[in-house]
Amino acid sequence: MNRSNKTEISGTAAANADTGRLPWAALLALAMAAFICIFTETIPAGLLPQISEGLAVSEGIAGQLVTLYAIGSVVAAIPLTTATRGWRRKPLLLTIMIGFFLFNSATALSSNIAMMLIARFFAGVCGGVLWGMAAGYARRMVPDALKGRAMAVAMVGAPVAMALGVPAGTLLGTMTGWRAAFGVMSLLTLLLVAWIIWKMPDFAGQQAEKRLSLQKVFVIKGVRPVLAVVLIWVLAHNILYTYIAPYLAGVGLAGRVDLILLIFGLTSIAGIWIVGMYIDRKQRSLVLISLAGFALASLLFGIGSNQPVFIYLAVAVWGLTFGGAGTLLQTAIAEAAGDSADVAQSMLVTSWNLAIGAGGLAGALLLEVMDVRSFPWVLLILILAALLITYQSKKYGFTAKQTG
């Protein structure tokens, strides 16, 4: 790294160290970007009947708007994050958000399902690149002692979108038409572009001589254990989250899906707040506690399937312990990968999305072969495996103390 880049990075971190404060305006801009990303990804699921009717296609075809977004994210995350790691960070973020504006606007205005599917694919591409670079961007704004907290703030937009944004967007789409929901996203994105131009600091991309190949990043000690835990933890989460409606129907709570998801969303926000408070000092402990909490929630789901109070308690523990998972795992892989954090983050994004897809398939298989009451015990086995990997990765990956 040349002298000008060192000065640029150390100067920003030093300024924040002197005040002892986080750069809230910049970090909240990243949080808003995460909100728009998750909102864009998930909003079609709540509006499938309206989209289906409006475009005169089946709900199955309309559902592919979600599928194409996910494919775009998986396909783009690693290659495009790798290709753009030499770009300056602020122009890259602006490019991503302008992409969201264009593709959400195209979705809102198009009457052709094929064109909408193409727009959704490229919106997913934008999402994949955003998740690959956002964590590293947040960490570069602050000194080592604040890196974890900065990431927690930057990532809070995701659970907020799931807990509040998606239900609000679904309500808006139901009341005013599904195109209005995509239009609101485009408007929010334009406002965010102005915010980024005004408040975001800029950083140089990674120097060519420091860019490790994908294979070399993958074999850095500590990267693979984190990726393994990502796959297992997110797989377990999505088996339950994807099929929460049939699970609740199977335990006599079919009419409480909205309430259950609200409890999950609110406790997830609480979880990310707790993680943000302590991650810079207790990263490894928080991962172990979160996984143990998820294991407890799985046990409660299993033994309390005939007691609604046990289910509500299990959901609260589930949300509380999973809410900070993204921040914890992104911090762990960034610590392990060092200068190659952005590429490692793109691997995490790909693993996360693959686990989401695998959760859908595994849940469907469990429904066919057994029934919903098998879910908690499968989750428990998976989470215990993730706990074991984390416990055995004390020196690398899930370290006892962050090194910055």
C-alpha cells in the first residue's frame, strides 16, 4: 500500500479514534443500503398474488422473481467482488445503488415478465456485490477497537427490513398496487445516492500486489471454518424460516404466523444490538453463546410442540441469537482474511445464499419423508455440529481476541 493510501485510511480511523465515536452518518448510509437490498430481495414474496394477477401469469411464474434475484447474487458475489476490489469504495457503492434504482424502476414499470426477470437477476447481481464490499467498507472507517461495532451498525438494515420493511411494503403493495412498492424502493434509493455523495468517506481499492487469488484466499487459515459454520447455521435457520407456516400449522398455531414473524424480527433487532455492544471484546464468546442459544431454541421447539408458550419462547430465543449472526460471521471472516477480507466476504455471501437454497430443499425433503415435528431435532444436530467447529477453531477463524 502506498503512502497516500495509508494516510487516507489511517487519517479517517484516527479522526474517529480521537472522538471515540462511530461515523454514524456514513454507517447508517450502509445500513440503508442493506435495507434496500433485503427489501428488494424479499418484497415479491409478499405480493405474489397481486403480481400474478397484474401480469396474467401463475403465482409459480411470479415466484421466479425471487429465484432470479437469488441466482444473480450467487453468480455475481465472488467474481464481481474479485474484479472490483481495485475500485475506489465510494464510486463502487454509488454504482451498486444506481443499479438498484435502475432495476427496481424497470420492475415497477415493465409489463413483460421476461424483462422483469432479467431486471431481477441484475438487481441480485447488485446485491451480491454490495454484500461482498459493505463489511470491509464499514471496517475501514474506524480504528480496530470499533470495527465490530461499526459492522453491527452497517448491517442493522437487514433485520430491520425483514422485521418492519417487508410487512410495510407488502401492506403498501396490497393497498396501492405492487408497482408502488417497487417505486418506493426506487425513490429511497435515489435519496440514498444523494446521502452517499454527501456523507460517505472514500477509500482506495486494494493494491494489485496485495490481491491474492481466490484459491489462496480460500486456504487462509480460519476462512474455511467460518464458511463451514455459515453453511450449517444458515441451513438450519432456513429450514425453519422457510417452512415456518407449515411448522406452526403442525403445532396448532396456523393463525399466528404474522405474530411469530414479528416476534422473530423484533428479537433479531435486539440481538444485533447486543452483538454490536460486545463484539469488539467478545467475538468468539458471542458466536458460541448464539449457537448454544439456537440449540436451546431447537430443543424448546421439539419438547414444547404442544405448549404455545414454549413455541413463543423458542421463537424469541431464535431471533435473539440469529439476529447478530451476519455481523458475527462477517467479522470472523474479515479477521481471518485480513487484507483479502472483501473476497472472503464474497465467499461468505455465496455460502449464505447456497445455504438458503439448501434450506428450502432440505425442508421440503423433511416434509415429504417425515413431518414438521422432525425439524427441531434436525436443527439441533446441525447447530451442535456448528458449535463443535467453532469451539475447535479457537486459534484461527473464531479467535478469542480480535486482532484488527
